[in-house]
Amino acid sequence: MAAALAKDSIVAVIGSGAMGAGIAQVAAASGYQVRLFDTRPDAVAKAIADIGKVYGKLVEKGRMSGDEAAAANARLHRLGDLHEVDGAALVIEAIVENLDVKRMLFADLEKIVADDCILATNTSSISVTAIAAKLRRPERLVGMHFFNPVPLMALVEVISGLATAQDVADTVYATAAAWGKNPVHAKSTPGFIVNRVARPFYAEGLRLLSEQAADPATLDVLMREAGGFRMGPFELMDLIGHDVNFSVTQSVFNAYYGDPRFMPSVLQQEMVNAGFLGRKSGRGFYHYGEDAAKPVAQTMARQSRPETVGISMEPGVKNAVTEPVELRLREAGYTVTHRKPLPGAGHNEAPGFHCTGAAIFLTDGRTATERANANKHPDTVLYDLQFDAAGATRIALARADQCSESAWLATVGLFQATGLEVTQIDDVPGMVVMRTVAMLANEAADAVNQGVCSAEAVDIAMQKGVNYPRGPLAWADTVGIAHIVTVLSNLAATYGEDRYRVSPLLRRKLANGSRFHG
């Protein structure tokens, strides 16, 4: 494994916008001599002054000593001419996202820097292979994709194009680690890791909204309070900007030649058409401004606590998802009695909870109505996946169209008795959290299957790059790969779309009984 660049090395950063300034700040604070260049000299001066102010605030907060801040400031230098990067060991480009402009810059840099200088691009979407293609020595160009804001976001995707030398990628990986980042290796494919694997987070939310599963505020609160995500898809899209988010989705969709897994949403296109871009325009899925009403999520009214609850479980079967639910019921004072599965339902309907005639199951990608019909048990209720069933504050339930009011309200009361807020959603396939997690895991598995990155890398990337509570493949391990495959297969059967095809790697893991981790 290659070592990081020595700390007396010169790192040149081209572009002094938010990304370039952030990279410069981190590199200088890590002990590297930093040269910052921009075609706008005033922008460089402002960036260096702003970085100095940030260091000052870090000193005030006790995160940096005064001497460390002064030394870091002294390592920041403004370049008046591009030719002054000639002594750099690493040049990082952070300019406009335009292939031709980047190619021109690197062609100029190649005439200036030494043959052993590493060239890196901070592109978030352009092929590293394409950027390097016309260079005299394309093997020394690598992607070094930071996330905004650079000083706060830990992830760096180290992207190898077809020509990138392994020792170059390894050196950049080690250098990013020396800067306190969590680097991951990835192959140059559309979206790299994060922008590819994250697409279902938005896509499934938009489809659920278009199918009237619930309103945006309700879907968002379920992803936060049940799924453990920091933000739901709609508030996150409003923050990113629908023009930006839609453009990335279009880019990935087109780059994969129309693969339906990445299909953009007509609903989001309409948001862009209307100019409802999110926070920056004052309106997206939510309204912003001093007088804007706070969104209210749907929550069921309190219901009576049912007296008893049972569970049907095959002998000796353990289930990592349902066991915490059972424990929560016991902690609420219930004696959970064991009973046989529903007549004719088979082992696929165990474990299931039973209360006042209601059969209560974790969603498997079918609707409650479909399961009620298959089991010949009208009083069927489904519950959604939770990130932490023991510590969650909310759960989503869906009832079969055939379900009686008494069985439904008893189920609501049962979960409320455990301290959970209960949200009803319409009876849509896969519900909310389960459906999203299954699709994230599926996309992550395909990325690994296609050699884009390792299973460890994709989980690190999604946790450190977009703050997911758990890596998608670690989540698949927790839920059970068999259940994830079942959910996806049922979604595919319901919709008849290739969008929900199961990754070959998930099927292989299921067949050999292995996990992604451990």
C-alpha cells in the first residue's frame, strides 16, 4: 500500500470556490504547503481570509490551538499565475463541471508540473476516464471527490479511471486518510458510489408520494423517526434544490442508457417546471419564510390498549427484526404467548403478531390487501421496518382493505402501548422504510457486483457521504438477505417493472447463505 505524500509536499488547489477553499483549509490544517489559484485573484484573497476566520473560530472552540492556527495560515499561499504550481506533488482541480474546461486545464498543467506530480479532479459526475483520455500521461490522473462542506464531511471518493495507475490511487487514498478523511476506492462509473446508490432514497419517496401513500411531511417523519435517517427525502430534496437533484438523476439515468432503476420522476420535473426548487426559491414540497406554517405529519389518535397479544413463530427460528418488537411488547407489560401460524399460511407468514383477531406482519413487499386475500384472513395489518425497533419513536402501519375497524384500532393501540407514535399510510407495496432500504441495498449490491467498489466501501460511503444511519449492505445483513430479496421480488411482481429486479449478488448471497459483513 502506498504511503501518503510527505507533509512538506506542496498541494496546489485550482479553484477557490466553496469546494476548493474547503480542500485548501483541510490540507493546510493537516500540515501541507498549499498553493491556491483561481482566474479571479480577488476570489483567492477572499478564500484565504475566510479560511483564516474559520481557523480563528476553531481556536475559540478549543478545537485548534493558536499556534496550530497560525501555522496553518502560514501554509496557505496565493498563486498569481498557473505556472507557479510547478513544484507541486499533488494538484487538485475544483472548477466548473464541464468536461472540455477540465481537459483544457489538465492539458495546461501537464506542461507545467513534474512527471511524478499527481493530478486529481474533484468532479462529482464527469467520467475520470474521459477527463484523462487526452493527457500525455493519463495514468497519473485520479478522481478525488470531496463532499460539501469539505471540512465537515468525512468522505472522499478516490476514483480510478481506466488508465489510472494503482499506486496513484493508493497514494491519494493514503493522503486523504492523513487529512483525517474516510477515503474509499471506486471505479469511474456514472454517479461513482454515493450519487448512484443514493438515487432510490429520492426515487422511492417520490413514487410513494405519487401513489398517495402519504403526504411529504408524513413520509419524511417516518424516514427520520422510524428509519433513523437525519432527513427525509422531501426535506432533503428541498435543501439540495430540485433543479440540482433532478439534474443529477437525469445525468445518471442517461449515463446508464435509460436503465429504469434510475428513471427520473415526472413529479419532480413538474416541481422544476413550476420553479418550486426548494429552500432557495422559498417553496418546494414545503413553504419557507417567516410566515410559513410548520408541516404536520399524520399521527393516529390514542386507542385503547388491547389485553393480550400472541406471536406465531416456527420452532427455533430467530428474527433480528421482529425480536426487538417482541421485546418492546414484553417491556410494555405484555405476556406474548406463542401460537401456530395462520392455517394454510405456511412458514412464510411467521413470525406474525396476533391481537384481537388481527394478524400483524412485517411488510414483505406485498400489500396488506394481497396478503389478507392469500391467507384468507381479512383482518391483516402490516408494519414497516424500523432502524432500531427498541429505540424508535414511530412506526408505520397499513391495513388491508378487508380489515375490520375493531382489528385495526386494536393494532394501533397495541403499538401505542409500547410508547410508539403510530402513523397510518395507504396500503402500498413495501411500505416506506422497508421499500427504500431494500432498494438502497439492491443498488449497493449491484455496485459491488459490477466492481465499482467493495461492500465495505459502499457502506462507509453512504454513512460518511450522506449520513445514512447504517450502510445499505449492513442493513441487508440485519434485515436478512432472504427478506430483502423477497421484498424486491414482490415489488417486481406487483409493478412488472425492471426497476425492481434483484441484484445477482443478492441472489448469490441468498443461495450460499453468506452475509456482506462477518
